[in-house]
Amino acid sequence: MGVDSPQGLRQRKVSPSSGISSTVASDGIHVVGVGDQQQDPKLRPNPNPAAREEVVWGKTPSGQVFRVPTTHDVLTLFHPAYPKSHLDALNLSLLCLQLVLFYVLPRPIAKVFFLIYFAFWRAAYDAGLGWVLTKQSKKKWIVREVQRLGWLDPERKPAMRRWIRNQLAGKMGKDYSFDELPLEYNTWLLFRQLVDVILLNDFLAYCMFAFSCFRVPEGLSFTVHVMRWIGGIALIVFNLWVKTEAHRVVKDYGWYWGDVFFQRGNLVFDGVFELAPHPMYSVGMFFHPISSKIFSYMTSYIGYAGYYGLSLIVGSYPVLFASLLAHAAQFAFLVFFENPHIERMYGKRQQIAVRKPLAASGSRKNGTPPITSNPQSVDGFSTPSATEGETASETELETEVDTVLLSRKLKKNSLPRGGNESLKATIVQQQPVSEHDLYHKYFRRDVVGLHNIDLLRSSDAMLVLLIFYILVASCLPIVPHRATLALHFAHAVAWCTFQSVGLGLLLRAQSQSKFVVRHFLKNYPYPVNDNGDGAVQEAFTNWKSLCNMSLCMTYISLVGLAWKTYELPKSWTEGDDLLCHTLGALLIGLHVWAAMESYEVLGVFGMYFGSPFENVVNSVHSGWFYGDFFAEDFPAHLEYTGIFRYLDNPELMSGASFLGLALISGSKLVGLLAVLRFFAHWWFLHNVETPHMRKLYGDTLRKEAGFVKVIKNVASKNARILESRAGRHAPEIRRVAKEVKGTFDKVFEETADIVEEFLAKSRPKISEVMQETKVLLQQSRERLVITRVANDLSSYDTAKYKVSICHSKSGDMRFHLGEPIHIKWEAPLRHSRRDWVGIYRVGANKSTLITQIASSGLWVPVHNEEWDGDVPLDNTSATSRGPDAQTGTVFFQGPTLPWTIGRYEVRYHHDGKHNVLGIDGPLEIYVNKPTSLDFMSIRTCLADMIPLCLDNDPALIPLSCGGTRHSNVDADDEPPNPDDFSFWSERQAKRICTAVEQAFNVEYVPEVVVADANLTRLANRILVSKQLLVS
């Protein structure tokens, strides 16, 4: 097996009697075995079985195969029989200097010196080596620098080459040939000598610091001291054994990160690695059976058992804290270098949202047939958590450990499903259930800790509220009585405001744009054949819980404030205390009676908030719970019964309890709260309830309630009596009354007209201002870039720089969202190889000479090898010298494309800076929109859109759009659904969400698209969402 695959680096020893043939793999790596008769004699191993086990072949990134010579471990540095290089002499000198300083320096000075000295070498190890190895892993930076400097070039620097050759050849065995081995291997040998200097000095500096801090802790018994020494020595011995065994297994190749430079043949895993799948896991070790990474992982974890053992022996807290910091630095080395390198080197990408039917044996006991169901009736309830989505999107490694754990995390990402699904949404077919669908049925963006918190889910809101109250109660100091009253008042005002204004705004948004239902449609997947009922029901269920919680907290906070301000009267017979208590009790009773009467008429559906949408018979209207904001399928008709015969808004009686408690407590704060409650509820009636009732019932609403009508009749009757008694002054009184009434009516009408006219005229302007503000905020965020300008443009012929946009598939400058954009460039022969091309919105950059807007990732290098991510490599001679670099083509695709429709231009920039040498455009990015709101039109648009969002990868796009069968589908499995698609990362799902929003004006989170992962399902979901939201 080739070394390119992870399996090729995990083979164990071949038994001499196994009879396995030795072959040269397709990538040129020799695999040792028996019966090799026809291979290249140069690659043929020694027929001696013992010798065969020692033959190791390596391969450079360029494909050159070579035999890896024998190397000696670091301990040979201290063996007098082995020759020493100049770097070895330097290393030994530094080590001896530490010993001398330890004996010469006073202990207080030695502590400070060796702590600083240890910090220096620790930084050189974790920061220095981590940075260098990362650059080597990504761009082979060390090898490139050696080539650039010419250290191993016999023509450019022969003296340096001879010196390096002497340093390396003297330390190697007879099978080493400096001239025959590739540059990468010799560079690695040179690099490992630098590593020896750093690692040995780091270790000795720590030991000298620990010995400088040695003390005998006081106040401990003899038994404790003995156990402290025994435990420390045991940890040190254990640590030494683990490192020795690990080095014996992985050899120098793993110790010195050899796979950053070249790939080696077979590895042997025995000894400590056969002790357990996770050797010494109990002390924090994470084992990863990947070639050169084994020892690094063991050093990152187990290697510090000795540090803690030495801390026990010396009995010093500074040594313990230094050990912890050193361990943390090693974790950083692991996270920022080791893990990314493993993913780059050995990772195998796993697809997300691939379906595969559950096996009968795995899904049912006693031979029960596998589960089958309608694919569209599978409850595609919510999506995986962000953590799991992220894990699935990252590169996964093939390991021999943690099989169960990894399978649980990745099963959902590696299972294509069987069965066919019709292109028509109405056809129902039976097909096996996949684990992917079951996962999204039972897991719905569940809250883990505080992750996935959604404040429109009542359970999440209550969790946040509970945590907030506990934190406030825990952190609140002892305060005076007046401060306590102020806190209770602020608490009651907050809940009163939230009850009327906060929930009122939410209800108004629901009435105007179905905000709450839209939120649940966006964030959670539902069965596509439920016609949106699942989203409506869940939205209404959570709304009811929030309403109930708000109502309870409003009155609890009111009672708490009243209780804190209440004082028992000293004498009930003196003053007005008894009267206030009596009136207060009557007002509270009035509120209770009004609430019970309202509930009797409206029932559960029509009651909450004291019946804001009363006037409905058979409990159909929305009072407590505002049901008609959500359940539009209920038949709503008006019939005034019960308390609603007299009052339109009996919930105003709820203010009576506030006034009643204000009278009982005699508190101005409670009285002020009652006034605030009245104004808040008045705002709610005029801005939320009344507009929605007019929208829902129109002219069928009565003008006046029974109580108001009676009062007006009585007033009119009294006015007529007064008029009859006025005699000759009656006409004058009528005239004045009419004039006054007309004046008030006129003023009211004129004011209403002016306000309506103002709102009508200002609404477009406000929308325009908001849009312009949004654009300005976007541009200001893009302008948060430090513009770098080159000062060497005079040495380049700027007239020879050109950039042009190739036509799209349609033959013009219009590109569909996600369609790759090809750019042709032309530059002088000696142009900078760090030139780059960016794409920007038309008009975003005012200058044509300098780009002042951040590219936001929408750029591509002219020569990719000259860049390390977003950073140009520091190569002073990065200029082209041949005619092949005069013209070329770059491609904008995937993450480098703009994923927002609009008009754009491309700009050619100089030498990694922001000087513009060429501009072309504009080009238009558009998205196909459905011609009509029906299933086939939506599906047709998705069929064009989804392959582009998935980079036209045949392994991802649906078979119906030209995809290929997934590699992990067995031949015996049912054929996959032709409309299924999958993802390499969540970023591709985000692209689909962005495209869907721009094409259909429907928002989804990536988890919803991942849950569907099917062209027909997604089309059905969009159709249902549009019908539900438009209605």
C-alpha cells in the first residue's frame, strides 16, 4: 500500500513466514515481504528476514523514492564513541554552561535566571518550532529557504555545502550518502540537530529551575514526605519508560516530525502501543496512531508526568505552576500545529448528510424487518448542533482507536439512503429510513450548556431567566432598604414593560410578517408534507409558554414590590387605612371577577393577557394566548356575549389590581407602577390589538361597547333635559356645543391626516435611509483594512498589465450565483509573482489606482505557490523571469466567489499590495427565480442552483443533476435517491441558504438544509414556506 494513504503508514511487522509478496506500490514505495522475484534489484530487500524488517523506503513530495539510512537517537550525543558535529559541540557547551551556572549562582538569583532561561527555550520549542513546522507543512518553507539560500547548492555556496555535509555525514552510518539522498532528507537531518539543541536545553533548564527551588515543606508528617517522594519518583520513572518505548517504536522519524519533510514506509506499533488503545490515558494522554505524530502526542500529555513528579519532589509551587504553563504551551503546539498537520497529511474528508438505509440487524432485534416509511413523512426535526456540524465539516482521520465514539459522531455523515422519490411532491413512496433522517427527527438544535440558545423557545428563555436570577441573587450585596425598594420597583417595571411592550412588539411583528412562525421555519426542519402546521404549532406552543411566564412574573413582581413597601397599620380605626384596604380589596376582587368572566367566554384559545382579542364566541378568538395571530384556520366570527356585551376591553380591569395594591400598601412606587401599567396597556391596545382586529374583522367590529353606549345615551338624555330647561338660551348652548365638538373633531381629523400623510411620505425615505445605512455599514466594515501601497511601481511597465473577464456559459457578462468566473491576465515578463486579483462591487472603490476596500476573501493569487494562505511568502526575488509567466488565467470559484447578487468588477493588484494595475467589468451575478409559485418551478431553480453551491462536485450533487454514485454505497444496496445531495462542509450548506434567500425570499439556517439534503424535499419546504408566509 502506498505511503500516500494513511493505511500505508500503519502496517505492523511482517512475519517471516507470512509469505506475503514484496511489491513496489503504485506510488513507488517499497513494501517489504517474501517472494519478491521480479522487482527492481535496487529496491529488492535483503533475503535475511531480520534485514528485511529494517529496510525502510521514503518518498519526497516530488515523488522521488529513496532508501532511508539508519539514524541514531539523541542519546548518542553523550556517547564518547560517536563523532560530534559543530552543532553537537554547541549543544554540549550550552548544557555544560547551565550546570556551571547552577553551581555558581546563588539560589535566589538561580531561581530567576533559570525560570527566564526555561521560558526562552520553551518559547523556542512551542512557538518557534511550531511556526517553522507549520510553514514547512503548508508550503515546504524550510526546504524552499534552503534552496533559496543555496546552502546545499555546490555551485552557489560550495563552502556551506561542504560544512553541512561534514556535519551530517559524521553522525550517520555507513549506509548514508549525502550526494545520493534528496534535498528534503538532508534538510531534515540538519533540522533535527536544531531540534536537539532546543529540546535538551529546554529539559535541562527546567530541571535546573526545579532544583533551584528545592525545599522541604514544613508541617507535613514523615509519612507524607515519603509518599511525596515515592509518587514523584514513580511519575518520573513512568515518564522515562513511556518516552523510551515510544521512541523505540516510532524511531527518529516520529521524534523529529519527519513526515513534514518526506513520507516513510511501514511503521511498527507494538510495545507501549499494545499496552492499551490509549496508553496512559488516565494521565491525560490522547493517542493518535499516525506515523510521526505518536511521540508528539505522547510528549504533549504523558511527557509531563515527569514534570509533575519533579514538582512533588522539590515541593515548590513555582515549579508546579511553571510545569502547568509549560504543559499549556505544549497543548497550544498540539492545537495549532499537530492537529492541522495531521488533517492536511492524513485526513480523509467525510461527506455530510449522506443517506444509507439502516440494516435490519442493526435496526431491529429478532430479525424484525427494517423500518420503512414515507421519506416525506419522516420527522426531519431539527439539525445537529454547531459542534457536531463543525466536526463533520473538518477532516476526519482513519484511526484504529475510539471506533465507537467516532462512528457515533460520523455515522450520520457517511450513509446514503436508498429508494426513489418522485419529482412530484404529492407522490408517496415507502423507502428505508436512514440514520440521517432519524437523527434530525430526535435532535432539534438542542441546548447544550448555553449553546444553541433560542429565546423564542420558552424552555430556553426560562433557562436564561433562571440563570440570570441566580447570578443576580449570588452577586447582590447587602443593600439598604431604600435600595431594595428601588430594585423591586425596577424589577416590576421591567416585567410590566415586557408584558405589554415587549410581547406587543413580537405580536405586531407576527401580525405583519409572521415573524414568530418565520423564525421557526428558518431554524428548525419539519416534515415537508405537514403544510407548515408543525412550525405554526411549535411557534404557538412556545408563545403560550412565554405569555404565561410573563403574566406570572408581572404579578409576582407587583406583589413583591407591594410586600416590601407594606406596613401593618398601627390603628385600624384612625385615619383612612381601613378605607384604603377596603377599596383596594374591592379593586382586586373586580380584577379577579373580570378575568374569570373573560375566561368563561373565551376559553383557553381566547384568553391571555386579559383577552386582547375578545368578542369571539366558542372560544375562537385570541385573548389569553392571541390564537388568531397564529391559528388562522380557526373559524372566527364575532358575537358579543357575557362581559363583552358591556366592555370591549375588560382586560383594562387588570389595572384595578395595581391600583388596589397601591391603596393597600400606601406606596407611591406601587401607584407609579399602576400608572405605567395603564399607559403600557393603552399602547398595546392602540398599536397591536386594534390594528390586528381591523385587519382580521374589518367593518364587522362594533363602534361602541354596551357600557359606552349606555353612558352616551344617559348623557344625551340629560343634555336634552338641560336644553329644555335652558329656555331661550338653548339655541346658543347647542351652537357652542356643536362648535366645540366640531373643533375637537376637526383638530383630531386634521391631526390624523397629517400624521398619516407624514408616515406615507416618510416611509419610502426611511426605507431608503435604512438601506443606505446598511450599505454604509457594510462599506465601513470592508474599509477596516490597512491599505498597503508599493513604492517600486516605477520599475514596472504598468501599461503592459491587463486583466479581462471571460464570458459566462451564456456568452455574456452575466454569471449565475455560484458559477465559476475565469479571468485572463497579462503582465510584463518581470512582474511580481505575488500579484493578485480581487473582485469588488461596482462603486465600492472610488479610486482606480488604489483599492481601499477589504477583499473579504474574494481574491485569488496570480501564482498560488507564492502565498501562504493570505500572507505572501517573504521571497525577495519573487519576480518572473520567463515568457511562460507573461499571461495566464485565474479562477474565482467556491469561497472566492461573491455569493450576493449584484454588479462587480475585477482588479489586478501588484506585489501583494493594493496598487491597481488593471480593471475590468462590470459583470453581473444573478440568480434564477421561479416564474410561478409552484413545485416544478421551484425545483427547476434549485436544480440549477444546488450544483453550483456544491462546486459541481459529482460526489456531492444529486444524481438527477449529473452526480455520480457515492463511493461508500455497496453494490447490494438499493440505488440512492436521485435527488439526494451531500456536503463536504457546512459552508456549502450556508451557500444554499444564501441562494435560497435571494431567489425565493425565504430564510433557512444551514442545519435545515442539511436535514433535507434532497432536491424534492427542499423544493417542497420552500413551497410550503412561501404559501404559509404569503397567506
